[in-house]
Amino acid sequence: MNKLLWLAIATLAGLAGLAGCAAPMHSAGLSDVIERPAERALLTGIRAYDDAQYAQAERALNTALSSGLTSPKDRASAHKLLAFIYCTSSRVPDCEAAFRAARDADPAFTLSRSEAGHPLWGPVYRRVSP
């Protein structure tokens, strides 16, 4: 399983744990979190991206964002994958905007060293990063 999918699952599991503080443990679990439209769309988008189904991933990630992802890291992850999609399809202004949106969503947002070194989106990321 790829790192982004594991990150999404770990994030959702963490949210489920937080939800357990406010409700009995048996009623709050990962399945409850996945039933949230925004988080479900994010997972769908990550899976589609991992499967190289970029048009489907783009739709799902935009749905996740418009459905109200609450976690700043989740919003940043959705914008990051959209940036990758935009850069690889020669939509550079959209790629720049997506990287800026990722940083706006989560000020601590950064790409890993290997992501930042990618020949298509690395230069765009460096251009818009402070």
C-alpha cells in the first residue's frame, strides 16, 4: 500500500479515536469516519491517484474539498495530489494554485525530498514556496 493511502488511513483512524472521546467507543470507529462524504471522497481520490486514474482522482479530490474536509492535513493532501495531476497535464497555473492552497490549508505543508525533486512539479513547487 502506498504512503499516501497509509497516511489517509492513519489520519482517519486518529479522527476516529478523537471521536471516541466525545462518544462511547463502540459507536465511534473508522467506519463512522469513512461514512463522512468528504473523507470518503478523499480516500476515493487517493486510491484513484494510486491507480493512475487521474481524471477520477481529480473529481474525487475536488469533491472532498468542496464537501468540507475538516483536517488541515487532509485538505493539504488533496491539494497536493491535485497539484501533481495539474502539473503532469501541463496545467501549470492550476498546479501553482493547488500548491498555494495546500500551504494555505496547512502552513506546515512541504513536499518530501523525492517529491520536491520531481522534474514536472518540483520546479513549480519551488517557485511558489516561500
